[in-house]
Amino acid sequence: MSPILLITILPLGLFLAWASISMIRQKWMYLLVGDSFLPGKPSLAMLPIGILMACAPFNDLIYRLPQAVTGPISLFLMACLVSGLVGCFYVPRFLQPRWMKDSDDEIKRGGGLYAAKYRSRVLRQGPTGEPLGPTEERNAP
């Protein structure tokens, strides 16, 4: 067991797992910012990556266990690695929380806070719906 891994990787893995669970429970929503940079849901993929990182410092201890125990643990950690990497690029809809599905549907319909705030600027319309002139476009909210 390396002390450097205990100091660096273990706390980071625990933090990523905690942050992802908090985001899934809608308590700490800051991870949603990362979802706009990749096609999948990195905010959900942080959970298996965090579990993998939290278990990484204990690899020496895991490999000293009997093979009947080491095999399933290794398969679980490999599944965490694969699901974390694939989750950054694709997460099936049935694995997403209900609130995340509803939010994605609302964004696709053109609703949501961002669309409501900037719709007039994108459509080049004033507050009453009339088209803006060239001099008024910069003053649009």
C-alpha cells in the first residue's frame, strides 16, 4: 500500500463518489456543468470512477486475498472502469435519474431557464415580440 496513493487518490475518489451521489440526490448540483462538455453524462460517470479510485490504494491487499475473492473484486473494479469511461460518452436513458430525464426533455422542447432568458436574443425579438432593428440588437436582454 503506497502512502502517496493514500494521500492523493483515496481522498479524490471518495470526493468524486460523494459528489456524484449528492448530485443524483439533487443536493450538490455543480457537477452538471461537466455534462455540457461531453456527449454523455460525466456527472453520473463520476460515481464508478470514484469507487475505482477509492479502491486503487488497496490493490496490494486485494491481491493477497484468496483467488475466489480477488476475482469478483477485480471484475467489479474493471466494470467500474468501463462504466466510468463509457459513461462520459453515453449513458442509457433508463440509468439516468427521473429529474435528469425531465430536465433533458424540457431543454429539447425549448423550455428551461436558459431558453426563456435568451429566446428573445436568439430570435431577434423585442419584449413584445416585434423584430429588432440593427441598432436595437445589442440592447436586447
